[in-house]
Amino acid sequence: MYINLDFESNEPIYTQLMHQIIAGIAKKELKPGDALPSVRSLAADIGINLHTVNKAYQQLKQEGFILIHRQKGVVINPDGVPQADDQYMNNLTSTLHPIIAESICRGLSKEQVLQLTGELYENFTKKEGGDK
């Protein structure tokens, strides 16, 4: 998996790193049980502070995406990512609420918003060779 961070972005580096790992899982580039680099190794490879990587890993662990073992290192959760529950749905609603409101303020129609979200969803679920 290729990590691409934007050091000029307003989004914190640890958040960008988390989002890219989650995207890798969603696209099945990272599978349950796959090993991730150690905190030190990843920090050195992409040229960021090891505390930044540690913060991303700790958040991913808390959300159930990864497991951190003292001997085995960091792995994608072998049991898979926990399924959506009420708390996740509430967080998703809170995240989407201002985005939808801003989209309406900027003149986007419901159809435009649904088309865009549909296209983004398809980017994560389409399989190699164009099959869905």
C-alpha cells in the first residue's frame, strides 16, 4: 500500500495516515491479519515523527481496525473491522450533517450529492478488472 501525505493540508498528518490505512482496508489492499510496519519503521519510511504514527495507530486500535502485539507487531484486525453499531451511526450522522448542510448552501441538489457519494462508494468497492 502506498502512503501519500499532504504536509500542506489543514488535516493533521495522523488523521491523513489513519484515513489512508482505512481506505486500504476498504479497498481490500490490506486484509485481516496483514502486518503493518512498526511505528519506528513507518515514521522513518515516510519522514514523520514516530509520535504521529503512534497516535494514528492508537486511534486505529481503539476503533478496532488494527491490533498491536508486543511480539507480533501491528496487524490488521484478524477478525475484521467491527460492524456498524448505534454509536458508529451517530458519529457518521454527526460527520455528514455539516457536509450536507454546506452542500445545500452551495447549491448542490440532492441528486448531485447522492451521485457524488455513490461514485466515491464505488471507488472503494469496485474489483480488479472492472467487475463489481
